[in-house]
Amino acid sequence: MPGIKPGMTTERPVAENAVEKAMASLLFLLLVVLCIAAPAHAQAPVLGDQAKALLGTWEFSNASKDRRCTATFSRDKTAVGFEVEFDAACGDLFPLVRDVAGWVYPDNDLLRLVNAQGRTLVEFSEVEDGIFEAPTPGVGVLFLQNAAATAAPEVTPQQAAGTWALARGTVLLCTLTLTPNAIKDSLALTVQPGCDAAIAKLGFAQWRIDRGELLLVPARGTAWRFEATGANVWSRVPDTADRLTLVRQ
């Protein structure tokens, strides 16, 4: 063959071939690592200025606010976004929150609560400053409102004193007169005639305001706690199906 002298070979040295193969394998492995790492880096959650405004505790409720609990948004990362913790009552009031594994915001200007697979469970849009709304199939309209904005001014004993109807739904159970007169470490309460027997036997004689809640103190046992849920309306907490309310007369 022209150009090839006796004793010459067209085969390349074995060592040179081995080095090239090793380099090719290394480059292939590097490309695989980059392909795997790039999506993960692209999907890593970033806490922007809009998202930072969500950090803290918010009221989580339905439209009528007869079901309410709290959600605390954190900067701690999860596999699908950032961490959100719901208070113990939320899971019973809104079962879907048991599957929430994180939050993402803003995503097309929406706040999304997602499950462990990243699927959206609730999708909120901001309808007013500090108020988010989420029409949710099978649940109704859900709301998030900054807890600081929902906090009612502290009610003084003088403001709460007066005559109140204790009712279960629309059924009147008892009429109570709350006075500003001190008795022991509380204030005096008078039960009016005609009180339901189940209420009368508890022997309510004292009341007080404690950390924004109104407490009715029975002769024995645990005080009944009520929170303000409207103008001149207090509802017993925790909430139950047969809700008890105090309504000013």
C-alpha cells in the first residue's frame, strides 16, 4: 500500500486509546451530573420580597368565618416550596390542610398550597391588601387574612359589663348579667330566673376578661371561654357543632 513501509502499523498505541476512553467516560459522567443537577437548581424555591410579606401567622377561614384557625408561613424550605404550619384545629375544620407540604408565592401572582408531589391543593389570589381568597371545589371559598389585621381591640370589663343572652343556635338557654363588681379574683355575675337547668346547675357566679377572651367561671370545673366574633357577640371556643354564643341584650 502506498506510503506504508514494511514494519509500520496503522494501529494507535494501546495506552493512548485507554486515555481517550477514560476521558470520554469522564465527560459523559460530568454531562449526566449536570443534566440531573440543572433542573433541581432551577426548581429551588426563592424567597422574594413578595413572599417575605407572607411570613408570620395568618387567619385561615371559610367565608362565613364560623370555621377559623391559624396558618404560620415560614422561610424554612421543603421539597416543594416553603414550610407552613397549621394549628391543631385546622385539620378537623379543613381536612385538606393535612396534605399540605409547602407553599409557593408568587406563582403567576397566585399563592399556592401544595402537597408532597407539588400538586396544588388550594390556590389563593390577593383580593385586598393582606387578604387572599381561594374558591375551592368541595370546600367553598377559603380566606387568608393577616392575623395582626384581624386582631380586635382589647375589650375592657367595663365595656363587656351588661346583660347577655346565652344561646345555642337560636335557642335561648339563659340570661346573664355581668357586673363590674370585683369578687375574689374575678367580677360578679348574676344568673337571671328561667335559666336552663343544665346551665343553672353549673353555678356561674364570676366572669373576667383574659387575654382578649371572656371567661364565665362556674362554681366547680373549668371556665367557659368565649371570643369576640362580631359586634356584641361572643362565641364559645373551641367551636363545636352546637355552638354557644353570648349576645348582648
